[in-house]
Amino acid sequence: MKESELDSVFKDFLVYLEKEKFFSQHTIAAYQRDIQRFLLFLKSKNVYSAKSASYELLIEYIRVLRESGYANVSVVRMVNAIRSFFRFLYFEEYIEDSIILDFQIGRAHV
């Protein structure tokens, strides 16, 4: 996916949260902030495709969050939002597989 496609798919994900999952606007806004932050991180690493998002990049992102002072509960929430987005990408067939789908955040990561 090109950068614009990834951004477009992200918009589709937000609509999905509202129209199909019936999430509140507050929850959708939190997902939006959390996922946008990760997408900006990926872009800073010259990663513009969900297919190129790796386990190592997610671990690095978690480390950056922790070093920035985010509490464990916030980091877990952010990773859960990211996993939800990648699950959506998988079920909508934008990606075939992703290690992020199976990522389990534990004490070793936060």
C-alpha cells in the first residue's frame, strides 16, 4: 500500500468502528490518536506499507513510548488499538498476515 492508501484504509477503519462496532465517539477518538501516532512512527522509519510493519518495529515503538513516559496501561491500550487496526486490515484483505496480529503485550514489553 502506498502512503495515501494506508491513510485511506485508516479512514475506513474509523468508519468501521463507528458503523459496525458501534464504538462511542470518545473511543473512536482514542483509537484514532493511538493509531495515528503509530503510523507517524512507521513513516519516520520510512515504512509506508502495513505489510512492512514488523514485530521489531512494534517493539521499538513500545520502547519509544516507555521512554517518553507513557504509563504501562496507556502502552497496552495503544498496542491493543494497533492490533485492532491490523486485524481490520487482515479481514479486509489489505494484508495476508502480520506478526502484529499475534503480538501479545506482556511485562517484558512494557
